[in-house]
Amino acid sequence: MAGFHVMADAYGMHVQPAVRRITTADLWDALRLGAEDFWAKPSHYVFLCLIYPIVGLILTQWSSGSNAIQLVYPLMSGFALVGPFAAIGLYEISRRRELGMNTNWRHALDVRRSPALPSIAVIGIMLFALFLLWLFTAQSIYTSLFGDQPPASIGAFVRDVLTTGKGWTLILLGNAAGFVFAVVVLATTVIAFPLLLDRDVGAVSAIETSARAVMANPLQMALWGLLVAVLLVIGSIPLFAGLAVVMPILGHATWHLYRKVIEPAQIRPIRRPM
């Protein structure tokens, strides 16, 4: 096994795992299996995912305290952009449970020993960069409409957004931009991290395989993205506390989605030199 590698696998090869076509029933089954993984040992998984409501509250407090009320919604929605990376420990738990291995919560940290860790880190950095770019884009849209001055208060901001033409333009442009970022993340990482945990194929192949999975199943993947968005909104409503349940279920379900979309490893993949 080679040491540090990112662009290709440990042997310098670009692996192309075979992609399956799935149905809407497969999406619901992935969610069901994800819920089963969560309820198998819920105390462990809730412990792992408490970071989501905690960080969400910190981000909200930070933005409000800095008179950046206009960034609260972009922070809440954009936080989901790094979700695929943040949930990587949950993929590992589902992988071990599938293999009949010990699924103590401490095994979620075994990801740090994965030979694919450099590739995982690279894609994680990519997601964080997209998150920062989304915040910059959201701020730029706000500034172009309302100027450099931050909102005087939460009430004034809500009033400006809901009762003025500029506010409705902000809603439309902001959500359109957010949709573009969400599509990019879905297309490049929907199964990238589970694939890297399962097979050390390299970052390029993981991103490419995610894109091929989306192109092979456009309607199903669009529905998956919608389900994720709706569940994240529901989980965020009670001061982010619901994310402690929603996020682990989605994380586990993503592992099972990967299993349904990608052919098993024993089927020899096509390889070509980088």
C-alpha cells in the first residue's frame, strides 16, 4: 500500500466504480436503514452529533453580535454544505455495523486511520471553500441591494426583507444562488465520502463517481437533495436541536444510498493510468 496519495488510488490508478440506476423506493429504503442504524445505539450517535446544534447556535450568536444579521440565514443554510464531510464518522459506524463489527461510538474516530484520509481531507477543504464562497456571495447580494450598512435590528431586517421590493429580490437571488451551491455539492460529493471509506480510490475518482451517479439518476438524486433540505429545515426550527436526530439519520442513510448506487467492490472496476 502506498503512502500519501490524493489524485489517484494507492497504485496510481484512476478507478471508475460501476454506477447503478436506482428508484425512488431505494431512497426511502436508505432513509429507513439510516434510521435503523441511528436507533440501534441512539445515545452514541446523538453524542457524536451534538456538535451540529451547538455550532449552529454559536454561528447565530456570532453573526447577531457582529451586526451581521443578514448572514444568519446563509450561515444556517450554508452549514449544510459541509454536512457531507462532518458526517463522515457516521458513515464509518454504518460501514462497521454492516460488516457485523463493533459499533461503539469511539469507532467513528477510526476514520483518522483510513488510507484515504488525504483524499477525504482534500474534498473536505473543497466543501469548506464552497461554504466560505457561499457566505461571500450572500453578503455581496445583500450589499448590492441594501448597501454596506448592516441592519439596525432583527425586526428592521425582517421588515425590509418581507415588505419591500429589494427584500423580495434578495429572497429570490439568494435562494437561486444557494440552489446553485447545493447542486454543486450534491453532484460532487453525494457518495464521495462513503466511497473513499469503502475503497481508497482517490479524490478525483470519488468526485467523478458522485457526478456519474447523479447523471445516471437525475430525478432520484434531485429528490434526495430535496429530502435532505426539508429534513435539515425541520431539524433547524427548534433552535437547531432537531439536527441532533436529523443529521445522524441522514448520515447513516447516505451510506446506504452509496451501497445502492455503487456496484460492490468484488465486481472489478475499470482502471486506466492517470
